[in-house]
Amino acid sequence: MFPLPKLPLPKLFTSQTQWLEKQQTTILSAAAIITVANIASSLSGLIRQRLLIGSFFHTEESRQAFEALLVAFQVPDMMFQLIVLGALSAAFIPVFSYLKKENEQQAFKMSAIVLNILLLIFIAFGVVIFIFAEPITAFRTGHQFSADQVLIAANLTRIMLVAQLFFAVSNMMSAILQSYQRFILPSIAPILYNVGIVLGVYLFAPYLGIYSAGVGVCIGALLHMAIQVPLTMKLGFKPSLSLNTRFPGVRDLFKLMPPRVLTIGITEIQNLGLGFFATSLPALSFVVIRLAITLITIPIRLFGVPISQASLPFLASEADEKGLGRFKELLLQSMHQISFFAMPASVLILILRVPIVRLVFGTHNFPWTTTITTGRAVAIISVSIAAQAMVQLLIRAFHSLKDTRTPLIITSINVSLYLLGSAAVIFLTNWEVEGIAVVTSATAFLELILFLVFFNRKIGGFLGRSFFFPQFKMVVASFLMAVSLYLPFKILDELVFNTSRTVELIGLTITTSTIGMLVYIYFAALFNIRELRLVTRMLSSLGRWQKTLARSGELLLEPGGEDDTL
């Protein structure tokens, strides 16, 4: 319709910050950057979580308010997942990349139109949620969730709807940057999100109480968006008021949306189900399961998401009949890389569950009984870390093939079983929150198996020796690591370290982790696991890290292609 006038951009990108614009040309280099940023993001997230617990866990009333905060996140996040990620995660990068090859300006125009449509849809649903936040909250929570908690959660939901608007713009920027293989800024943005929450709580908690966290979410979302806008506009994106659904690429993208939106919707039903079942239990069970999932998500974010996220543009470029062999090769390499890191992480979290919970959440006002219960939930879910991480990659593999229906079928089966299993353990057994953890772990393995079987049927020849044998070696190495680590951990815990002191608790965790990783590396070398050689080459060439990452063999750009810098 009417393009907006060109806006002068701040001189953010100077010679000292050109590294922020650098293009990553391999899966491994992109994944390495995302991993480093995710480590920083996870650390800032843990600081955020510890600050929240330290600020809102002093009394039973404040603990209930904290639980209401966790419940309040669900509906705004569900809206974002359905409306924004339903479009961007389904087909945006493949469609945008295809249009970019033909006409770069058309690709940016398409992205502006899609963003406008998504924002309008989001605002329409947001108004409804804002008006009916309280009855919606009451409907989706169990009988252990009090009326006061319902009111707090509803008000926080209203506040955090604003943040999701910022996230809608921000994630469009992220998708564009990733299409250009610029992964640095999208990886830094989540760190700023956590910083915003910390600032909100630190500055406003004395005046707003638990609502300061909601204000912090809005501040963090604004920072998440602001850091990505300048480079995206420098690449060529221009805002527009157009809603032309007939523009090239717009219809193609929205045609691919329904299966993905349904897939995300079904997943969100699982999340809402978790909220209902956990708030049907006493003793802040929803807090326990959410904190456990937060810990388990960290290694998935460090190993599963970075490699999966970095792989999507590369896999999309090979997703045709001519490149199918290369597609399989890249996918197998990525899956083995995920397993190599995720499996030992699973073992370490399983054995160190209680020290980790105490370090991360164990403020002076965090009850010991809650620590033990959270540790048990962490232990149960930790065995499925590698499975959950690999599913992240397989979902993107289907998307790169422009197949959004198969993930929908698998997710429907998996969520149905999750809801049935959770209902059974909550209402027919006395397993309580540990029962939810068992169902979570079991359905994660089932989801991986289904994805592997369906993917093998789609492309053929995927589930062969080249997949199973490396995975088997890593499973055996991880099992031997667990066996070798258990006794030293017990000895160090009981005879060497006084774990009532934070410094010695950190010492126990670091010492045990070091022993465990050395044992894993020994067995990985003994079994000749290929991924160990790759990591060894990287570590031996830290001074030449850029060249080392570039020699991974997963080259996206051919010689004479786009230059690394603008």
C-alpha cells in the first residue's frame, strides 16, 4: 500500500562492532556462535531465576505469587508460538531464501507484508485475551490454584501481552538474519531479554512486587527486538503498511502454516495440560516441574537448538533431489554432534541433580523438601535430554523439505499419549510430580522414535549403520561414564566436600564434572568416535578458531559466492 519513509539508522555498527555482522558459512561455525551465546543466555537466565526466587519465595503468600507468575507466562507464550512461530518456523527461511535468489527486494517486501499480517492477527487475539484473562486462567488451572493466584496470574498475563508484540517483530528480524547466515545478533538477543527481566525486578520490586517481573519481561522483549533491527534494516529490510496477500511468497508461506500452527497448537495443549495437572497437586508442584524443565532445557539449548538452528539454512539449500545425498550426510553429522554433547550432559545432570538444584535455585528461602523433589524430577527427565535435542533437529529437517504435515501427525500422537499418561499418574496413582516427570521422559523417547521412523520412510536409507553404530558407541561411552562417576561422586560428597557451604558445593560440582568428562573422553577415544576428533582439532587450534571452524566440511557458500562482510 504505502511504504514508510526511510528512517535514519543510528550508527550502531562501527569498525569495533563489525564482528556482529559477520556471516557464518558452515553449520559448525554458526552452531559454535549460537552455543557460546546460549551459554551466556543460560547463565543470565539462571541468574534471573535465582533473583526471582530470592525476591518472591520468602513466605507462603509470595511463593504462591511466584507460582502464579509461572502460570501467567503460558497464554502469552502460546499466542506467540501459534501466531508468530507458526509462520516463521514453518517455511519463512526456505521461502525467503528462494525469493532472495530471484529478487532480494521482493524477499524483503514479502517479509514486511507477513509481519504486518501477523501483528494484526496478534493484536486481535490479544484484545480478547486481555478482556477474558481471569476466566481463562481459572479454567486452565487445577483446584490447588487459589482465587488470589488466579487474579495475580491474569493481571500478569495482561502485562506480558505487550512483550509478545515486541517478540513478534524481533523474531521476524531473527529469521531474516539467519537467512543471511548472520547468527551472532539473534544469539545475543535472549541475553538482553534476561537482563531486562533482572532490571525490572531490581528496579521495581519494592514498589510493584511480583508485577515487577511482568514489567521486566516487557523491558527484556524490547531489548530483544532493538538489538536486531539495525542490522536487519542495513541488509535491506524496510517496514511497509502493505497487506497484499497476493504478493509473491506470501501465499506460499501461509499455505504451509496450517499444519505447523496445528502442530504448535497441539504442543501448547500439552503445556496447558502440564499447568492443569501440576496445579491439581499440592506443595507448589507446578513450580517444581517448571524449575526441573528449566534445568533440563539448558543442555538442549546448548547442544540441540544451536546445531538444529544453524543447520536449517544449510539443509534447506540441499533439500532437492540433486542434493538429497548431501542432505542426508549433513543431517547425520548434525545428529551425531548433538548426541556427542547431549549424552554426557544427561549423565552429569542425573548424578549431580541435587547439587545443581541447590546451586541454581537454592537461595536461603528455598525449602530443602522442594530441593529434593525438584532433584528427583530433574533426574527422571534428564535421561531424555539427547532424545529431546535430536527431535529439535528432525523437526527442522522436515521443515527444510517443506513437509509440515508429518510433524503434525507425530505431535498429535505424542501429545495425546502425554495427556492420557499425565491424567493417569495424577488421578490414579500417588506418584504426584514425579509421575509427570516419568510421562515427560517416556513421551520424549517415543517422539524421537516416531520422527526417525517417519523420516526414514520419507527419504529412505536413513536408519542404517551410519546412524545406529555411532549412536550406539556414544550410548555405551555415556553409560560407562555414569558407572565410573557414581562412586567418586559419593566419596567426594561425603568425605571431601562440606556441601553446606556454597564454595565447596561449587567445588564438588566442578570436580565431579571434570572427572566425568575425562572418563567420557577416554571411552570416546577408545571407541574411535569421530566427533571427538573434530572437537580435538578445534581445541588444538584455538588461536586459529575461525579457520578451524571453517574446515568442518559443511560449506554453504561456493567459491565466488557472497562475501563474508557487507
